[in-house]
Amino acid sequence: MRKRTLVSVLFLFSLLFLLPDQGRKLHASAEDSTDEVTDPPKVEEKLGGHGGLSTDSDVVHRESESISKKSLRSNAEKFEFQAEVSRLMDIIINSLYSNKDIFLRELISNASDALDKIRFLALTDKDVLGEGDTAKLEIQIKLDKAKKILCIRDRGIGMTKEDLIKNLGTIAKSGTSAFVEKMQSSGDLNLIGQFGVGFYSAYLVADYIEVISKHNDDIQHVWESKADGKFAVSEDTWNEPLGRGTEIRLHLRDEAGEYLEESKLKDLVKRYSEFINFPIHLWASKEVETEVPVEEDESTEEETETPSTEVEKEEDAEDEDSEKKQKTKKVKETVYEWELLNDVKAIWLRSPKEVTEEEYTKFYHSLSKDFSEEKPMAWSHFNAEGDVEFKAVLYVPPKAPHDLYESYYNSNKANLKLYVRRVFISDEFDELLPKYLSFLKGLVDSDTLPLNVSREMLQQHSSLKTIKKKLIRKALDMIRKLAEEDPDEVHDDDKKDVEKSGENDEKKGQYTKFWNEFGKSLKLGIIEDASNRNRLAKLLRFETTKSDGKLTSLDQYIKRMKKGQKDVFYITGSSKEQLEKSPFLERLIKKGYEVIFFTDPVDEYLMQYLMDYEDKKFQNVSKEGLKVGKDSKVKELKEAFKELTKWWKESLASENVDDVKISNRLADTPCVVVTSKFGWSANMERIMQSQTLSDANKQAYMRGKRVLEINPRHPIIKELKERVASDPEDESVKETAQLMYQTALIESGFVLNDPKDFAGRIYNSVKSSLKISPDAVAEEEVEAEETETSEEATEAKSDDLPGGGLNIEAEQVEDEAPTKDEL
């Protein structure tokens, strides 16, 4: 037993002596390898491309295999990624997303932040910027198609070694964990920047990344990782000195080859980073024509190939003097130079007083991609301060899109772009403006919203309501100002002053143009936005019985109202021409009252929400409740026609007529049919019946009760009164009363339920006027016996004589055939 114990002790001592030697050998080999700097790893050529929108096991295997072939620099200090960061990398690398383009937006945004930081420090210490190119605050993008490398460089504040480890490896204060949880629940990678981990979106397109950075307080270092859970940081002794700033090198995957195309990068910068506050340059190629000397062999070949025509001989004679000069030719060459991508300035960052009209117009064309020569009708540029700070520019386009109202309630399309700290986030947020203002174009740039905020977060964000409220108010003020500056909109008292000034000729008729293009949107706004209903009502325009074909406003209407008039009179219909002939207007026009014409189908819905304006009630002149002055003889007329109205109501019991009354709105027409105050008008009934999915049974309760109003001064009504008094059971009188009611229905805008019955009564009336007996009917047609045609008779004979029909037919053909002489 002791021998065994002694042997084991000796064996352990021998191991202790051997281990230090092995360690020294390993350390020595590591020191020898430090002198040999390995080249940056390259993407393997035969990496499998992605074949769909989901990651299969083969793709994951190929990617992991390609990454495993890369190796970190041997002299670098190795680190392990934070556990949460490793989870994030795993999600990004082993998943496929449709929108990989966001990586460039994130990297440029980070570069812009770095430039902002150094610019802020330079406010108190100008020396931090350095001299020469180092002092230029810009972002540069460069491609290496051969090595499949995309470089993004900035001259920002840069990072020390500690910053590289802290910011890119162990993000202690980041929202990495929250982002991973959000990713697993929603799968929306577009949120990555919101959680402060936007840098890692670069692994969507790259399988190996180098970050070279130089801070004023430290030497230049390189951070590198292949996203396998490890990263390395080492002193940079082989790359070109940056001076200050950061350069990110993305070694792109094979399937990300599209990002090596200049056109693709230009499109991404234009889309996402066009208004970054620092210049973004791309090392771009272009073809130029240069003159190079022609060699003797080429010149002789050209001379032999050229045909000797008379014209060319003359030209050669003229060029004899220039023969002594050296001959040259134009050749296209490809040259590379820095191209500025974000040349459109972020004008919303400047004071509105400093921006010219031409700059606003140019910015609108760039923003809306509308490159026509038309200028926007109006614009509003403002800065909002307070609890929520943001800058915005709103435009009224010169024309409405052709499909503006085709899918009004179903479309999520918005023309307002959202920026956060000058970085484009999205143009799909319809929560910033209500739908009725969706025709406006513009942008909002906020410093208080989180970067890359999602639709769900924007709805819940406390700043949204404040931003939306201010945008609506500014938009309505812009439209109101457009009306105030239009000379055609000026009140009559101020017209002389405007005519004398002779200014603002360009703005003449602008609001009429706006109303014709976008007026329906403001009407929809009155229906949808109760809080701004009064503001929108001031912007309404319409024609009236006194506007002479021009548009007028409610304020102008109220100013022209007759003394003692308490209500605003209006009438709805399909066209102005039809309404001008309406019997409902007869007495109103004679007494000098002004009536508004509403001819748009949406006006019927509008007036259900716009009940009053400036303490004036709205009154539809085709409905009950119309008050037109005072008539001292009303009581006497009611009593005199009491028997007729009672009899007429009883005779129309089957027509669902609620009452028969004496009218105060008719002058020349014998009778009309009006509806109850809170029911549908005749025009509304017509609109609802024309709906594709209308249900007559469900609409019945919304139809207004019909009331027949008669004109006691009309001769037909007077004669009818006498006839009823003499013989109330006279069938001819009942027929006349029924015909008059149906005629009044048509003239009042209603649709007859039984047109055949109405037509029969008209024909009976015509018979009576022509003194034709009511019992007379149309003569019956004499039914003539159908005679057989000659062909049918021939066929019948051929059927009786078997075989004979064929011979007869042949003989007929021969007889009918023309002879040579005839030809």
C-alpha cells in the first residue's frame, strides 16, 4: 500500500515540473506570432444564398460554417460577449428579415451622433477638432467590390479601448434584454435602434465586422468580431491612422452583394438619411471623356478605311494646316471621386425667416417626389416648444391625388414623414394627423421621441397627443391664412383697398382652387373631429342664391342675413341647376332670403353634425319647421281649408302621409311634400337607396314622415276645395288629389314606389282633356295566319317526293349559274 502511495506522489511531482515548461513554450510561440499580422478575413466564395423568408437548417449550417473559417487576430485581447448580447446576435444571424436595409440607417445614425458629440465639445474647446481633414465633420462611405467590404467612416468623437469594450461588447445600460423579448414576441427588427443596439443590425448583411476607432485621449484600436460569442480588441498598428473618429468595415455575405452597388447605397441614403445634419459622401465612379494621343498605326488604319469622297477631300484640304499637330481621340474612362448624397438641406432646422420661397418649393419637390413645375398652394414652418419639442414643415399640394377618397377609411397611407433627430423613421404613421388632413405633405422631426419608435409605442407615447394637437391647429391655421390672403375671399367692404393695392395677384383664386381639390376633406373633418368643428366650419365654402356663381363662407352669409332672420337656410340636391328650380325656394327668394346650395352627397352627412354656427341654427327648407316671417292670415286659412286638409289626409291613408297642412313656403306651386325635421330628406333617401349594400327594410325607420303642404292661394287648390265641399265622394276629385300628391312627390325629389300607377293616372287625365271615354282601350291586334315561305314549301315537297328534292335543287342551281357571255 505504501509503495503505491509513493508512486502516485512521485508522478504528481513530475507533472508539476513539466507544466511550467509547456506554458513557457506556448507563451514563446504566441510572442513569435505577434510579429506576423494576419490579413483581414474574407468572405468565403461558396456561401449558400438565402432561398426564402424563413431560415432553414441548411442556411444556418452554411452560415455557421463560413463564420467558423474566420479567425481573430492572434495578438488581440479576447473577450466574451455579454450573455444578452449573445442572444441578440444569435437572433440576428440565424434569422432572415425582409428589411435588411435598416443597417445602413443605424450606422449612419450612430456616426451622426458621434459627430454631434465632438461638435458639442468643440463649443468650449476648439482644439478637440484638430486640423486639416480631421477637422471636417463628415461621413464617408466606400466600397471594395473585390474584397466585398463596405466601409462607413466618420470623424466624430471616436472610442477608446474601454469604450469599444463597453459599448460594443458588454452594454451594461442598454436595453438589449428588452429588445430580445420584443423581438421574440413581435419579430419587428425595425425596433432595434430604439433599444440602443442598432449597431448589431450590421450582422444582417455581414459575417465579420471590424471597428477601427481613434479617440483624442487614446491610441487607435481595432474591435473585431465574427458574432460567435467572442470579440477581440487590439492596438491598431497596420491600418492608416484615422486622426480621430471611427471606421466600420463590413465583410459582406454573399447574399448581401446588392449592398456593393452604388445605386443601392444612394437609394438607402436618400430614403433614410437624406437630412442628416452632416454631409454624407460616397466614393462613387463615373465615366468621363478624355483626349488621348492617337498612335501612328491607328491613324494610318483610319486613313485607309476612310473613303475619299469630294466633301472629305475638301475637309482634308482645310485641315492641312493642323496636320503638324498631334492627333488625339476621345476615350471614356472610369474615375472615382467623393459624391455628396444629402445635398438637400434640412430647412426645418433653420429659422422660417431665413428660408426663401424658392427653397421651400425645392424642398417640397424633393420631399414629395413631385418634380412638376407647380408650387405648393401653401406651407407652414414652425417650431413647437414646451413639454414636447419638435420641428415641422407642412405643405398643401397643388393637386389632390386621383385616389384620395377611393379608400378613405381603409387606407393607412400617410404623407407625413416622421424623423427623430433628423433620422428618417417612417412615413406610415397615420396617427400624427387625422385622416381628413391626410392630403397634407410634410415632416415632423422630434428630439423627444425614441429612435425608431414603433406604431404601437407611438400610440401609447405621452407625446403623441400633444404633437397631434399642435399639428392640427397649425394645419388649420395654414388653410385659414390661405383664404385670408386670397383677394377673392375678401369681404365687400375691404375689396376697394385690395383693388387699389394691386398686390397678391398670384394668390387670387387660390382658396377656390384649394376648395375644389380638398373641400371634401374639410367636410369629413367636421363629421369626424368634434373638437375642431367650429374652426373647420369657418373654412367651408358653397354657392348660394345670391353668390352669383362664386363661393361664399358662413361668415359672409351671416353678414348678409335679413333683419330678424334666426336660421341659416339651406337645401340639398344633386345639382345647383336642379335646386334653383325647386319649389321650396319660391317664397324665400321672393322675400329676399339667401339659401345655401349643398350638392355634394357628403353634405347630407355633414349637416347631421353641423347643427349650428355662431348661435345660428341650420334649417333645411325641404323639411318641417321653416319659419318665414309672420303671416296674419294663417289662422284664417287653416280654418278655411280645414275640411280639405282633413279629407285629403284620409284619401292618402294608403300612401303613409302623416299630415296635410297649409304651406308657408310656396308661391307658384300648388303643393309639395316635406319631411319631418329629424328624418331623411328626399335627397338623403335617394343617396341611401343607391348604396350597393342598402337594405330597404332597415332604412324604413330612418325615412322622415311625409307631410303634404298645399298652397291656399293657388287656383287648383281653391277649385279642389270647392269640389270637395260639394261632393267629397266624387271619384274624379279623389283621382285628381292622388295625381297631385304623386306629382308633388316627384317635384320634391322623392322616388315613386309605383311608377306604373302614376303613369296610368296621367294617361287617364290626358283622356279626359281630349274628351276620350275613360273606358276606351287600345284596339286588339288582328292575328294573321302565318304563311309558309317558298323555301319551306320547297322543303315540304321534297319531303313528300323521296330523291326528287335533290334533283330539283340541282336543276335550280344549274339554271341560276351564269354563262360565259354573261360573265
